[in-house]
Amino acid sequence: MKTKKYADYLFIPFTDLTTGDESYESGRYIDLSIPQIFNNKISLDFNKAYNLYCANASGFHCPIPLKENFLPVAIKSGEMNFAAPIH
């Protein structure tokens, strides 16, 4: 937030009931900006949930969402696990 480019940037890591099975084992992420907050509320569009590059590349470690960011529901939208290509 000290960089002007990211001053209004919010990064929300989360896990849900699909984590580790239908979605990446370390959780997924949503990006937002502070101006998206209206009346102290924000709407999350889980269709925009994504995996970080560390989910698909070796040698990187993904940030682990806090336990408080666990959603006790299955979020079946956004980026999920990908299947290996069929040859």
C-alpha cells in the first residue's frame, strides 16, 4: 500500500469446502479495490476467484489464507483445479 499503484488494492485469500479437492489446496484469491466498498460493505464476485502462479509452478510457495478466511460453504465458481490435457 506504500506504492501509489497499489494504494487502493485489496488482496483477499480464502479457503472453502472445495479447497484441496475441487480447487487449489492452498486456497484461492480475489482482488478488490477500496473504492468498491460502499456503506462499509463490499460484494465479492467469486467468479473472479483465481489461483496464484504458485499453484501451477514448482519452486514457489503460495500464501496461506488465515483460518478466519475459511468459508464453510463450497464456492463452485471462479478458477478451480485444472485437469491434465488428454493425449
